[in-house]
Amino acid sequence: MKIEDQKEIISGFKHLELLANQVVEGFISGMHKSPFHGFSAEFAEHKVYNQGESTKYIDWKLFAKTDRLYTKRYEEETNLRCHLIIDNSSSMHYPKLKEGEPFYESKIGFSVLASAVLMNLLKKQRDAVGLSVYSDTYEYYAPEKGSDRHHRMVLNKLEDLLENQKVPKPTETVTFLHQIAEKLHRRSMIVLFTDMFQAGEETALFNALQHLKHDKHKVVLFHVIDEKRELNFDFDNAPRKFIDVETGESVNLFAENIKETYEKNVESYFKKVAMTCAQNKIKYVPVNVGANFEKILTTYLVEKQMFG
């Protein structure tokens, strides 16, 4: 069942684990009907065969069904450690949603649900997951573990992030990405959710992203934005007061007067982000939080970034 059909259930974020389970089950079920047979229900017990590996553990029965080579995995195998990082600054709690709108259509909501879905998949693979949350402080850190108790603790923290912030919190992405990078000593996959709004600190921000790649970590950046307003600056031309949600500073202006310049500068900046990621072999996933959640995440998963 698609999550759009579950709005009555999922508008309340206390059902985060239920919703994550539904998304994962739908994804796995969909893989049975697609060419990507490697993501079927067996994926927790198998991994893709890579050329050059021993053929001793190839599952030939699965090969007969899928026409693809997989080797059997064993319970004691943990082939991945994953550390999730979420920017919890005030800009991530934009846009402010109307009553009845699903929570995952805000930037923080998308980040939380996507994290819960990835955790669910990783748990099925018996992999270890950790979490860091930052804003103007390093709010939370949990190391990578695979136990049920740890999984529940991290899910509870994710739910807490969906509470509306009453105090403006600026972003200290550069500072805390460096700190997090120093904490991760064993090779891991790092998944970062942020809107990348760190005005005037482009070079320092890109250096922090590079730091995450040390020790051969695999890094994925989910760049979450509200495309309509933050990229396309789609406002009518009535006089408006624009308020910085992190500093409280405001300015009165007509949107049309700066629309062209704003769009040009933002587009240029986003291209720099994407280019920096490409140069550093960081998987860049641009996310418009108003778009279809399942399509965004499934597209990412099908590219085998999670399991490759």
C-alpha cells in the first residue's frame, strides 16, 4: 500500500516505525516484479557475487530463478557499518506544514523517515547503525550497533526530532562534520541529511565533506530542499516580510525584484555542491521534499548505493 494512501495513519509521526516498515515491504515487494531481483526478500541472506570471488558459496538455485549470481551470507557477517547524520537546525523544519499534511513533506520529516527506512533495511541485513544530530550544538551521538534495543533507541530519537522547534537554531555544519568524521574510525557508510545552507562558508563546508571521506568511508549526501520556494523562489509579487528562521532577521521586499538574481545565485551554489560531491566520489542525492517520497528513495536504492 502506498504511503499516500496512509495519510490518516502517518500524519501522526508516532507511527514512524510502522510507516518505515510499510515503505520497506512495498519496496521489497516491488522488486519481485522488476528486473532488480537482487532486492527480493532474500536480500538479507544473499549478497551480489563480485567477479574474482570464490564461487564456493554461489547459490545456484537463486541463479536459476534470477539469472544473476549471488553468494550466501551467514548470520555472523556484518558487511556494513552505517552512520546517519541529520542537520536539525531551524531551516530544516521548513516548510511549516498545514494540518493534515504528512510530516515527511518538510525537510526534517523527509530526513527522519528516510533514516528510519534505511535503518529498517540495514537491520534486515544485520548491519550496524549509528546516528549523529547537530544544529548549533552536537545534540546527539549514538555509535554504530546492531541490537534491537539500540535500534529502538535511535528510532525514538528520530521521532523526537519531529517536534516543532520553538527556539531558533542556526547551523554549524562545518564544525560538527569535522567532529563526526574524527569519531568514525572504522570504515563506514555515512549518510548525511542537510539543506546545505551555510552562507559564506562554501570552502569550509566542502572541506568538511572531504573530511568525511577519510579512512575510505563511503559518503551519501541527501541534499533536502523545498524546490518551489528555496530554488525557484515562487512567491507572488505582493510585498512580503521574509524572516530568517535561524537568526530571526527580516527584510521587506517584492519577490519579483530579486527573483532572477536569487535563482541564479542559488542554482550556481547547488551546482558547486553537486560538482564537489562528484570530485570527491560522494553520492549526491538532491531531494525536493514536496515530491513523491517513495520515488525519491526507491530510485536511490535501486541504483544499488545501499547494497553495492
